[in-house]
Amino acid sequence: MKENLTKIIELGLEAGAEYVEIRAQKLFRTMLTMKDGVIEAAKEGLENGAAIRVLANGTWGFASVGSFNKTQLAEAVEKACKMAKATSRKVKVPIKLAETKTFEDKVTSKPRKNPAETPLAEKIQLASSINERVFSYDQRIKSCTVDYLDIMGTNYFINNEGTYIEQDKLYVWSRILATAKEGEIYAFAREEIGSTAGFEVFETETPQIVSERIAKRAVEQLKAKTPKGGIFPVVIGPNVVGVFVHEAFGHLAEADLTLSGSVLMDKIGKKVASDVVTVYDDGTIDGAFGSFKYDDEGVPAQKTLLIENGRVVGLMHSRETAHKFEAAPTGNVRAEDFRYEPIIRMRNTYMAPRDHSFEELLEDIRFGYYLKSFRGGQANLDGTFQVGIQEAYEIVNGEIGAPVRNASISGNTLETLKKVDAVGKDFELWPGRCGKGQIAFICDGGPHIRVREVLMGGAR
Amino acid sequence: MALDREEILSLCEKAVKVAERHGADEAEAYFCQTSRTAVGIERGQLAKSVSHIDQGLGIRAVYNKAVGFAYTNIVAEKAVEETAGKAVNSAKASQPDKDWKGFPDKRCLINVEETFDGKILELSSEELVNLATRMLDTALEMDKRVFVTDGEVESVYAAKALVNSYDVSNFDQGTFASCGLATLARDVNYVTPVCFEWDAKRTFEINPEHVGREAARLAVSALKAETVPTKPYTVVFAQVAMQLLLSYTLINAVKADYVQREQSALKGKIGERIASENVTVFDDGILKGGLRTWRFDDEGMERRRTAVMEKGVLKSFLYDNYRAKKEGVESTGNAYRGGAAPYMEVPAIEATNFRFAPGNKSADELVSEIDSGILVYFLQGAHSSNPVSGEFSVVAVPSWRIEKGEIKNAVKGAMLSGTVFDVLKNVSALANNERQVGALVAPWIRVENVKVIGR
């Protein structure tokens, strides 16, 4: 592989590029969807493809080819250079890359239970087992969908600076959706499982544990009230803290979005949150869904401090943005597969724990909400965020009260971060998938926290 | 390297035969090919060019009522034969589905119009650069406070083919051209939310200057945002906001799989009034120039026009072959394979061109009749709606206040909440400024009595 790719790199340099990289991939996927106990289709697939990226006259040229065919790759690199040069006639500020160390390495994944050697029938059995347990939890459960996906493969990264990395890919993922119905009330719950370790993730996230968590959540919503709309104190659980840190803050600290005008642009080095807030984006947690050794620019993943005691101290960088900020690349660049351009993505993003117990967080709230599990979240560059909540409870006189359904919170990220007044000592990390024009596997999390004022959307 | 129509169909036929030889009771091969060229704008300048070429084959094989699937993007005979074998093995490893009643039979296809334009195929990279430059420069010349975050001009060619054991042997091809620009505006102490404008067509009729001008105008008008008091308002939903709201609620609620699986609040409501009399919706799979128009759906059924709602009365759900046969009705041609590489997917039910019949007022007239309201362009958090009950609680950004019939300053951080079915019941008028975004083809839609939570 290396020899063939080296020739394509040379063609790119001859065609006038100042930088050339190729990311060739062999991918094997197994996917299945079970709806109410019926397998929709068990799917297996094989893909070859290469992504070529060149920098010519300070402008990117990207070409993706679903093949390893030498002639096609040669045409693609030439086309990428030609197009980049055509585009560069209008370039005002040429793109440059920060220097990085070069690496020659081979990274092999060592799952205890290899998904590739696990028979399809066992994966189907896993889905069946989750499905049966969800339905048998309560007769008000009306539907259950189990998705399963594993991706195995090898990534061959080479650039003209001397880096050549062969890196295995291994992802195991599952998502379970359940609905419950009683009278005219419909409830809906979802859960995701994800790992880069191996199929052994289902030994901790067993069908029993997972199915009970999700079925209970769906059924409890049936008797839940809808929240009052307005401003309330809230205690936020690790699962929702994670999505808040990721969606509301994390995206603003992706340096490409910071440069695109996120509210963080003029806040670097400044205080944006209360003293108790410290946030990391960490690509080095063993087996976590957002971990890897080298990113898709050949830069090693690292643990990046974003907020330290309320102050913004770092951003997540590509080589391009690192050059603009005169910073070092942080190993955050990923592409979903060879069809996509490598861009800045979060890895495992979390708020660091501190000193409060859960009871201490609740104790002085006379009326508020406990937000335990999220349904989705989204943010805008101006710092407006929204997080939908699938599992929430009232807090009445310092105690957890009645369940609440279809809640959501919103506000301005920086204003909200300043209102975090206590941070718990527990910690959880949850797997998920993040969309930024393409999907990346990530984790997010943190401890329980208390926020003095949050806008709750509600039907009452 | 691109294969022609005959080569594609013969490869698909080969795949079906090999699967049958491996013991499949029936088989289906779906092929798709895409080629896309784009010029990208990042942070105020042309920064990149992009080209994608991908093609692949997905094979469904049925063995004893169990369905297996395998795909490959290596479109050589040997790889295709191996893939067909894998599809059969996967069916054998799977479990029978008693409701499986076979792939669709051969159908007569309707010709579709304005879905292919040779001019799009001929666009050179220089021409794409020129279009992107015109769009960008128009936006930047409008106002100094405008900052362009990103944008793109693209041309796409796509082809698909479907062959199955029942003599279905279909081929279709199409083109797409689009341009879009995302902007924000910055004042001394304020950054607006991201605003955007776009133009997407099947033929080469995009207008980059209009997109640039409109994207800049929206951003500037989003400066000076103010909060609004909490109360019910008349809300005008622009197309993107309505598409976001409906994608996670109504559009799922009319899919037969959601209905059959008790995941739809519309189950059992065919013939009932579920929306205001002003609402008539067709899922039009053969809409002239529609962004989702094809001759056949992604399992070979002919595309058609299905009445979903007429004058507020629910008429039909959307079906694929499996869900239709389960209920003993005919598929509405809504089988769809999406994603970046559709050949990797098995079909699922999806709306095609989900079209709200337009009204006869202009957008200005629609707004001029409102005493106190909000015009909403985009919703944040729509994907967190309750997909079953249709309950939503979302942030409306960017949005603008309407007072005494005129669009005023932008609204800061307001939330909308309610259920999509109440929204449909309270539709008081539709304008005539129809356009398509995703599956939704609609004009601006005016809805009374929407709960807005301000500050």
C-alpha cells in the first residue's frame, strides 16, 4: 500500500501542490435493525476508498474516490490540484499549516472479543435479548427498535512530509428506542452504547441493564407532567451535562467555528464561566467511543484543557487553525470515512468533577427541576443553545419529586456557564454520535451540577 | 471508469442470478453512482474545491422469509459475486419474518420532467469558481457588518438502477445544482445567529447573486435583537423552520411503519379532520423538477402522487412494499435509501416531495394581516421533539417580530412549544412563495396561537 500511495503523493507534488496527503481505507461493517423482534435485514459490507487532500497556492483541493484503482487515484490527485489552483485565483489569505512531528507507526486494535470473529447470529441474539426484555418490562411498552453497528478496518495515512501511519479502526455501537402508550399519552425513550474496545462492551452494558434503563424511562414518562415554562434552578445529571458541554460550549471551541465567528473569538484567555467549571476534550481515554491514537492529519490525540476554573485556555485545532492561532495542533481532526473531508471534531468532552454530593446539590432548591437524561441538543455560533430532555423530575424542597416529560432547556451558553454554582464529585461518560455535516463517534459527560437559573421550555 | 446504463443493469442482473444460485428464494440488486464537484467558501473567501466519486451495489437476498443484505463499492464481477453470496449467508443466519411477502413486481413507470440537465454535467471548475465568487462578492458588498462563515456551489450527477427476481430492471439518472451561503453580522457588542440562504434545482437555473444578497440582508436584519414577552403569538413559519418541525414529527407520523408499530398519534385517524381546512398535502414522488423526484423508488416501485391530507382530512399514510403488503394495500412508492452512500442501506419509508398546496396570498400580504406575531426562519432543537406525540419545545433563531403588518427587529432567544398537531389545526393561511427544502415543498405558513416563551 505504502509504495502505491507514495507514487500518488509524488504526482500531486509534480502537479504543483505544496502539501499532499492520502487517507486510504478498507472498511468492513456489520449493521442490523430489529423492529419489535423482527430483523429488518442483517447487513454486511465491504468498502475500499481513498481521500486525497492537497494544498496548492494556499487553497485546499479534496478528492474522494471509492476505489484503490491506481489510474483513478492518479486522475483524482491531478484533478484536486487543478481545481485547487483554479479556486486559488480568488484567495485573499493563503492557507498554511502548523508544523507537526512526523510519525511512522502501526496501530493495531486488540479487542478481547473481536466483532469480526463474533458470528452474525450472536449479534442478532443480542438484539433479540434486548428487545424481549424491553417488552417484558411492562405491557404499556408498544415498540422497540434495536440498531447494531460495528465497523472494523484499516486506515492508511500518508503525507509528503514523511508521516505514514497504518491504524486499525474498531467501533461497536448500538441504539435502542422504545415507546410506551397509555390512553392518549405517548412516551419515547432512547439510549446509545458505544465502544472502541470491542464486543466485550455488552458484558458491562448487558441486555438486562440496558433494557431496564430504557423501558423504565419510557414507562415513567406516562405518568409524568409537562414542565412549567420559565426560569428555574436546576440540577443537571452527567448525561445532560455532557451534551450541554459538548453542544453548547464544545462546538464554539472548535477553532474552525471559533474563526467562523463563534462568541468565543474575543474571549480566549478570559473568564467565561464560574470558578467551579473546568472542561476537557480528551482523545486518550482507553476504549472510550471518542478515543484514537492518531487523528486524520497524523497528529497524536491528546488531552486538551478548554476551560480551567472558568477561564478559556484552549481551543481544539487542526493544522490549519493552529497556524492561524499560532498554537499547536491538538489531534482533533477526523473524517467519518474516505467520502468526507477531515475537519475538527470533539473526542471525549467533559466537565471535571469537584466536591458536592448529589444531596448537597439538591438541598436548598425549593422548586426546580432535575434533568437526568437528554434527547438531543443543538447550538448556534452566537451561543444560543437548546437541549431536549427525555427524563426529568421536579425538585421540591430539596427532594426529587414527580417525573416530568418533554422538557427542554435553552439560553446563552456563556451566561449559563456563569450560573453554574456547584459541581458534584461523581462522574459518568456517555457515548454518542455528533453531526457536523458528517458523523463522528464521541463521548461526553461530567458530574452532577447545579445551575441557578435556566430557561425551561414547557407546555404549561 | 464510470459504467454506462447497460453495464450497470447487467452487473445487477448478474448479482441477482448469483444470489439465486446460492439458494436465495428471491433477490434484488440496487446500484447507485454519484459524482459531485463543489467549490467551498470558508470564513469570507474561496478556500477549497471538492470532488467525490462513489458507486456501489447493495444486494438483498431472501431465504425462507429471512432477509439478508450485503454491499460493496468494488464494482467488479468477482466482488459482486462474493457480495451476492454474503447476502444469502446473512439471510441464512437471520430469522424468518412471517410478514415477508416478496419483492415488488414489474411496474409501468411514469416519465418525470426536469430532473436532468446536461448543462450541469458540463460545468467546469472555473465556472463553479465564478458562481461562488459572484455569490460571495454580492454578500460582502451589501454591508460591512456581514461576515460569511461558509458557503458552497455544487454540481451533482446521480444514477440508480434496480433489478430483482421478478423482471424489474429499472434505470434512472438525474442532476442537481445548488448554491448556499451562511452569514452572520457583527456589531460592536453583538453577534447575530447564523443566517443562511440557498438555491437548489435539478436544472442549471440557480441564482448566486440572489442567494448572496438575501443571506447578507437576513444577517443584517438580525442585528438589534430584543426579547419578547411570553404569550401566544401568530407565527409565520418560513420553509426551513417548518421542514425542521415536520421532519421529526408529522412526516414520521404518516409513515406506515410508525403507524403499524403504534408510534404514530395518527393511527386509526384516516378520514378524520387532523388539520385546518387550509391544509392540503400531497407526497408527490413525480413532481416536475422536485429535488426528490425519480421514476421509481428505491425498491423498484413506480413513483406516484399520494394525497396525505385534503382540506385538513387525513387521507393516506406512506408505504413501502413490505408495510403495504402487511396491510394488504399497494405501496405508495416511498421506499428510500439515504445517506452518503445509499447502496449501503436497505430501504426505509421516507417522504418524497412532501408538498403543501400553496395559497394565493403573497408573503407580504400574509404578513400584512398580522397585528402581533413572529416570523421564524430556523428552529434549534427540533430533533429533540417527541416523535410519537408530536410535542416540541424549540428555540426560534433567527426570528423576527411582526407588528401591525410589518416585519420589525429580530427576536432574541425565544422558545416555541406545543404539539405539531395543534400547529396543523391552527394554520390560518398559506402564502404562494413555494420552495423546497429537503422533502418539504411549501410556502410560508401562518399559524395562530403558538405558545412563545420569551424572557
